[in-house]
Amino acid sequence: MKKTVLKYGLISGGILVAMMAIMMPLTFCGNGTLSFEYSEILGYTSMILAFLMVFFGIRSYRENTGGGAITFGKAFKVGLLITLITCSMYVISWEIVYWGFIPDFADKYAVHMIDRMEKKGESAAAIAEAKKKMEEFKVAYKNPLFNVGMTFLEVFPVGLLVTLISAGILRRKPALAT
């Protein structure tokens, strides 16, 4: 199982890291060539594409190790391990990018969120409350443990969902001997 999990986890993580490497310069260094909204859409799309490796990893394990059969539990375990490798690679990459290249990310994100509220015509009270919450977020985001946790929670639910769906689709009982 270790070989399958490592192979597909590293491929999946590599896809996410590559997409981050492409999108970060366009979002932060390209003077907004890629807006936050589009980078979120592309980011989650790349997560789904990367987590397709969970499906292929479970299928590979089922066919090559399980003799064409796998229980939901075993499929879930394989998929979850692939997901954890992928998430770890994503978090490590983000931490390098954040602390090394865009330590003002939270400031830029806060400005974006407030601008978006103002453009939507939100009330002054709602904007003031959002500013207060964004200031709290900026302070919390400077804490490496909070930063890592938030980054992990950004990607893990997508991987968990794909793992559950893949385990359900790919489970197969062993053929009965005749």
C-alpha cells in the first residue's frame, strides 16, 4: 500500500504545487492579472483535478494488490493517506510562499474583502464589523499554527469528499470461488 499511496499522493501534491506556482505570480506579482475570485475558482478546480489521483490510486491498489476487490474501509484508508500526502505538500508549499514571498497576503486579502463589500453596497455597520474581523484574522494568520491549520482546512475537505466518493464507487467484493 505504501508504494501506491506515495506514488499517487506525490503526483496529486505535485499538481497542486504546480498550479500554485503558476497562479501566485499572476495573482500577487502580476498586479492583479488574476483576481482573487478567479484564483479561488482555479484553485478549487485544480484541487479537484489533483484529487482525481485519489480515485486512480484506490483503483490501482484494488487492481494490483487487492486482486480486483477492495472494501470501502480499505479504499477509504488508501484514499485518505493519498489525501494527507497531498494536503501536506500543499501546506508546506503555501508556508514557503507565504513566509518567503507574500507575508502581506492577509493584508491584501482583507483589502479585497472590504472592497468587495463596498462594491456590493453593504451597510457601513457591516463593513465596520468585517474590518474588525479582518484585523483579528490578520493577527491570527501571523501565528504559524493557525496559518498551517487554515491552509490545511482549505484543501482537506475537498480531498475527504473525493476520498469518500471514490471509496464508494470503487468498492468491490471479491469474486466467489466456484
